[in-house]
Amino acid sequence: SKVPSITLNNGIAMPQLGFGVWQVPDDEAATAVGHALDAGYRSIDTAAIYGNEEGTGKALATSGIARDELFVTTKLWNSDQGYDSALRAFDTSLAKLGLEYVDLYLIHWPLPARDTYVDTYKALEKIYADGRAKAIGVSNFQPDHLERLLGETSVVPAVNQIELHPQFQQAESRAAHARHRIVTEAWSPLGQGRGLLEDAAIGTIAEKHGKSPAQVVLRWHLQLGNVVIPKSVTPSRIRENIDVFDFALDDADLSALAALDSGNRLGPDPATFDMA
Ligand code: NAD
């Protein structure tokens, strides 16, 4: 199945569905990413803190897939915020990935109490100007963090990667992104497989379309215009999660899903999260 691309605000094309590798150990990452590439994924989402940039890079290198057909995202960890340290951290990530450039480089968390994300982002602007990241952006930025960034820097983030799933729909952030032509990328798009996929309303929609609950949830994201990066290390699920381009949710399905927004945040609150 062919994954459509979304055009970012700088003209770069990003696959709308990719493969996330959080919590995949480095020595299993090459295998998992290899399965994903075999299944047709071309976009991989990693981060320095995941500790699997090397395994990920190994899979990319041995795949034989042309570099310009791949879309690789990594993220700058909290302990590397600041202008000079961000430049160094980026060099380390590139070396571990074994790449000459990444497609997307993100600041992982805003850490508002530290007040370093503006300087950090200026380092990303330098990396972008040098062509070592085809696009730059942020993750876990709330609308007030974005406003501050937009006021003090010049490159509008291409992407904001935030927690988003049917039980945590992030209407306010999505509206802010739309105003600034920032693409919304959903992390934990399946709600981490905890509970969401057993929801009765999702089960009913899945039966109606002859698809799985995970496929219904991924389809919901795609029809909202989100980029999604589901994670699995199980080959059958890796294939299932990309097999979502042969059906469409109708208005009744979409309203039933809209009603599941319960404010059930699974991860930390970006306003207060601060971890070295
Ligand atoms: P997810 O929502 O993708 O859920 C993954 C889990 O759901 C799997 O471990 C498995 O238990 C289950 N699952 C997957 N496919 C399934 C299927 N077809 N049927 C049934 N169960 C299935 O959760 P995630 O890993 O937290 O998020 C995806 C990616 O988002 C991560 O790998 C990472 O790349 C990114 N992420 C980013 C941040 C951030 O702060 N920027 C935070 C968390 C995750």
C-alpha cells in the first residue's frame, strides 16, 4: 500500500504514516525497522534519548533503499538544549544514524522553566541553513511555547509532534498549528495500545469496515490530516498498521470517534515536564 505524502510549509514532502521506535532496544531496532521497510514504511521516527539511532541507521544502510526515498526524523534530548550543545548533539545523532542529513530534526520537549528553547531552536535553524536537516520543528510544544518561538526566531517549525489519539484530541493545538501551517504529528497515535483499542465504539466501526481497531484509529488520524507514527515490533502488526489506505471512515464514524475525547493524557504535561 502506497503511503501519501504531506507537503510541509517549506515544500518538503513527508510520508503521512511512519514507524516509531520508542522503547525498541538498539539491538532489536535494526530488525524492527527492517520489517517496517519491508512492509513499505519509508519514514522512521527515532530520538537521541531512545538509544536506538545506531540500530535504526543499520537497518537503513542495509535496506538498499535510496536515501531520497527515506524520511528520517530524530530529536534533540533535554540535556542538550542550548545553542552549542544542540549543534554537538546533532553531530552525534547524525554519526550514530550514519547519515549525512536527516529529513526532520525536532526539539523533544520545550522545558519552559529552563527558558532555553529559543536558543536551542536557533541552533536548529543553523543546521537547517547548512542543509543537514531538510526540515526542523518541535515536539510537545503548547500554543504559548509556539507563539514565543514564532516571535523570536525566523523559520516556522514544519512540524509539532504531540500526544494525540481519540481520547486526547488536542483541538486547541491543532487549531494553532493550522493558523501557522505547522503539520500536526501524532505521537502515541494508538494510545499506546492501552485500553483505547478495546473501546466498544471503535470495535463497532472496525467490524463495519472489516478492519481492526488499530486500523480505524490510524484512519481517523489520516482523515484529520495528522501525520502518524505507530509503533510495533510484531511483523503482523507492523503490516496491519500500514494497511489503512483501502477504506474510509464516514461522517457517522467520525462523529462517534469525536465523542471519545475524554482528556486522557498518557504522557507528561509539557508545561511542567523537565527531565535531564
Ligand atoms: P502507539 O500509540 O504507537 O502504541 C504502540 C503500542 O500499541 C505497541 O507497543 C503495541 O502494544 C500496541 N499496538 C501497536 N500496533 C497494534 C495493533 N495493530 N494492534 C494492537 N495493538 C497494537 O505508542 P507509542 O510507541 O508511544 O507512540 C508511537 C511513536 O511516537 C513512538 O514509537 C515514538 O516514535 C513517538 N513518541 C514520541 C514522543 C515524544 O515525546 N515526541 C513520546 C512518545 C512516543
